[in-house]
Amino acid sequence: MRSRVTWDLCWAWYHALPEAQQDQITRMGFEHLLSVRPFHLDVPYLEALRERWEEDCKAFIMPWGHMIPTLEDVAYLTGLPVQGEPVVGLERRDYYDDIVELLGPEFVAGRRRPIRSILLGSLLEAVGLRGRRRGPLESLNEFYAGVRGALDLGDRSEERSVRIFVSYLFGRLLFATQSSQMNCKFMLLLRDLAQAGSSSQCSQSTGGFTPFLQIWGYTRFPMGSGTLVEGRQMMVPLMTRWAVAPDPRVTDRRAGDVRVALDHYPHDQVNWLGRGKGEERARDRSRPSRFPPSILARGEATTLQRSSKKNGIVTY
């Protein structure tokens, strides 16, 4: 699935960037999402879940009732900011001058005006990563090493290198569509990198980020191939607490099998909130955080456990 290919590449690309550029991306609010190691996508589970999406009411129509992912779910699971100005972008007739200013003149070379979209493949080509994808037998660390060796930032400024990466993150992961292009209105959010961190990056959509939908489902009606890992109970975002791998006992599961399982899932076992009782204590709303305060308010100060880096690779 495209989402898995893109997630692998975004993760490896981010961790291959110089530390100063990673720091800028951290200040924009993407550090927690990019700390989650890409995991196996449960395709039959996702297909069966998407079949139950009703566009008219913007909800999943389940046998036990309607279920709707919320911005709070996004904050808990991905760590993306949900406070601040919503991401809407500014519609213009032509973004030619903006592309030249923010990304560089090479991104408009040979294109006729007006220009309203950016070719996502050109972002990869500009840094030497076009055609990079993880092989079926290639480990994530091996793929990362290849990306790190191929990444070529040239003589661009740090700001432009960061904008190229985040533009790809927007177009291929967070605001993804079936198109190979991205509307330039999202790119304008990167004019002020510091200000971009105060925007609610997930206000537009999370529909393009398949891993979010998968873990959201696991937290509501656990019947997939994901398990909570012992020792990660205090890590944020919550997606880092999950390990997902194909079940070797099931080699031919199809969406139809999951569909039947959903039809017969015990209604009294559905977790409507998706969190444990310990995370539903009274919230300290005066405490500033990119995460809902209930993650941090546990009766005493809690130190957020972050992933550690060894030889440039994130480990837990």
C-alpha cells in the first residue's frame, strides 16, 4: 500500500537529516509522529474497516453503533498538534513565485504558469531519493542506511531542505490523495517555519495516514495483529506502544474474514474511548502541552519517555 511505502521513506528521510534540521521539524510538532517506527499494515483489516465508512455522516457504521475518530484520538495516537490555527491553506491562482521563494527555482523549471500544484516526485528527485522504496526482504534499518547514503541536500539552506521534506510529508502522508501532486496552498504554511508549529496540523484530515486508522481500530475493537508492548506503557504518542507483525498462523486472511468477525464482535467488549481507566483521570487544563492533558496528569509529574538514538537509528 502506498501509505506504507511513504511512511517508511518519510521515517528514514527524517532520521537521515542533519540534527539541526531535525530540530526545526521537532519545533513544528512532527517529532512524536516521526519517532514511531513503521510497522506492518494489516490490509484486510483496513479494507473491512473502510467499507464501513459512511461519507454522508462522516462515521464508521458498526454493528454496535456509529464511531467517529476525533482530534483527541489523533493527539493521543500520533502526537500531532490539535491546538492552534487550523490547517486550511490559502487559495491563489498562481504559486509560481511562492515555489521559487520557499523551495527553489528548480521546482518550476519547464512548467507553464499558472502553477497551483507541486509535483511530489520532484521533491524526492531534488534530494536524490526518487525511486527509493523498501524491498520486501529489506529491514527498516537496512532501508534507512540506504536512504542516508543516497540523501543529497546539496548546497541548499537548512530552511529549504526542511521545507522540501515537510512538503513531501504533507503531500504523501498527512494530506495524501491518490494524486501525484500536492495543492500548493499547504506549502504556504511553511513560509514561517516557527509559526507552522502553532498550527493544528491534523485539522485537515488523517484519512491519508493509514497507520493511524489501523491503531485507532485496534484500540476500539482489538482483533488485528497488533499487541501492546510491555515496557512502553508510558511512551507517547500511543502509537509507539504497539507492535504489529503478520500472524504466521494466518496466511490467507481476507477482508471478508474480517468483515464476518466485525459482524460478530461482542458489543460489550467495544472500547468506546480507546484508553485505559488510568488515562481518564481529571485533566489539568492549565498545563500546556501538545498532547491532551490527561496523558500527563497522572497524579504526579510524569516524564515523557522518548526514543533514544544509536548510530542515527531510533531504538526503544
